[in-house]
Amino acid sequence: MFIHAALNEIHLKIVYYGPGLSGKTANLEYVYRHIDPSLKGDMISLTSREDRTIFFDFLQLEVGHIDGKKPKFNLYTVPGQIHYDLTRKIVLSGVDSIIFVADSQKARMEDNINTLLDLEKHLIQDGKTLEEFPWILQYNKRDLPDCETLDTLNHRLNFYNIPFFEAAATQGKGVFNTLKASIKEVVAHAHARLGETRRMRA
Amino acid sequence: MTFESHPKRLDSVLTRRQFDEVLQCLSALARKCRISAVFLVNGSGQILAEHNGKGPSSAGLAALAAGSYAASREMARLLNETPQFPMVLYEGRNQNVFIASVAADCFLIVVFGRESALGMVRIFTRKTIEELAPVFGQTEQEPAPDGMIDASFREALNRRLDQTFGPDSE
């Protein structure tokens, strides 16, 4: 989080994390295509020739002035492929909240779990933990056949009982619900952090 | 202070006084070197201050430069080059982009054209970094202003999110 007191701006960084082809970029593309142009900047995608994310996608989102302050949300995705480990670490730098995009298909469960462990590793390296860090789950591709049940997904992935959302990102289902929940989560966390800092200084 | 030393990590709050000081430094650099634009950016890609005369759109450039800055830091680590590469230069036909480390998690993006000499940009950027050092010294001590994020802000934001993205759906 960065607070620009002079301009009354609050900058928060939200990262879409998840295994390769789980739909992280699809989420961001849907947001980019369906939001009021005055509230967004250009979407930047660093992709390979095969159109796979190799570094990140980026989109800055605003929702106007709120109580005289201007929140800005910097949305990033990470590359999901295993060999981009260092790149994921780079994109996670300074992250305030994570949307973990899991692939609901049964065949992808191990990939989901391995990627979640990978995320936890990066957070721990940065002095954070999944238990205390603000993150939410999106179970994507609910429109495809052979999906795991929500009970199974929650049992295997949602061990901290965090908010979760069903989605079919390519059709836009659940995309805004997930983003809204993430923004609320990160702002609530920032509120708590600022209160804690004030109490420590008092 | 040199490019190579990083005594302070930029904290999460920039006050009006610090912002004004930073802007003065950036404006002076722009004037002396006749550069198109200069941005002070943190490691998350957030712009702390900018002097952007006829320069490029800023948020995307800052995000890309933050990625480049972080990638060069990781490359330095892999090569045992410590603390990190002090600068990255993208040299184009008409435009150049110079990224220079300022503090542990903060850097300058200097965009300049053919009317500016690289040597001069390097010298004055180094001087600007020295001038910025005391600002970062203060920044670590600054608390967030009261009421920046409070219950009222959160309620208003939630209403705005519903207006912007629509109410929650199944």
C-alpha cells in the first residue's frame, strides 16, 4: 500500500495468482473490456508468441473520488507456468492482496495445490503467511464439464476458510464479484493495519 | 550517496512537504537536461511523483519499468552482483529511457530524446538521487494521515463498487 497524502491517493496492488491457463488473464481482460473507459488505463500484457503470459498483465483501475480520497487499484497477473518462478516473485513485490484463480477441473487439482504452495513459499520469503495475508479464492471454469464439487475444492484449497467465488471468466461470470470482494478485503486489511500502526505510535 | 548505496527503504506514506521537495528535484532535473519526463516510482510500480511535460502515459510505463527494475535486481542477484545494477538504459532512435535506483525499493525513470546527452542525464540524475536522499530519510518516520482509510471511507467505497461493478450476483 502506498498513501500519497499530498494528492489524497491510496494505491493498492492486487495480484491474480494461479496455475497456468487457470484464467488469470481472462479475468483482467473481462474487467478491461467491460468497465467504463474513464475508470481505467491501458491494459498491458507481456506475452509470448503463443499468447501466454511471460511476465505480467497490468491494468490500473480507479473508482473516482471517495470521501475526498482517490483510491487506485493496480491489478497484475503472474505467469502461471512452473518455470517462471522468479518472475512470480518479482510481480508479488509490494502486493497488498491476492486473488487465487483455481482451475475447477478435476485434472487440475494437483496444479492448483502446487501453485498454492508456491504462493505460500513466496509469501513466507517476504515475511508474510497465507493465514494472515488478505487473499480470496476464485474457482474458475465452472462452465466446463468434469469440475470438482465446491466441497472438494474448499476441502483441498480453502483451509483458512477465506471468501471464495465461482466463475467462468471468459463469459464474465463471477469476475466482478471476485474483484469487488478482493478490493473490500484489501481495504479492510489496510484499515486494520493503519489502526494498528496508530496504536503502536500512541 | 551514490547509485550503489541504498540506505533507506521508502515507506508507504508521502506527505505534502516531501512531495513538494521531490517535485522540485524532478523539475530541476528536467530543466537542466531538457528531458521529456521523469518519474519517481516505487517497487510496486506506483508513481510517487512525476514531471511529465510532453511525455508518455505514465501508469503503464511505471508498471513496466518496475518489472524491468525488479528483473535487473534478480539478474544481479543470480550473478552475485551486489547490491544491484545501479542503472538500466533503453536506447532508442528517438527516445531513451534511463532507470536509476534511488533507494532500496524506489527508482527514477528518465525519458529523454536526442536533444539531451546521455552523459549529462547520467550526471544530473546522480545529483538528483543525492538530493532525494534526505527526503527518504524523513519518509520512514511519517505516519499515515488520520482518516485516510476509516469506516466512513470503507462504506462509501463499498457503495461505489456496487455502482461501478453492479450488485453481487449469484
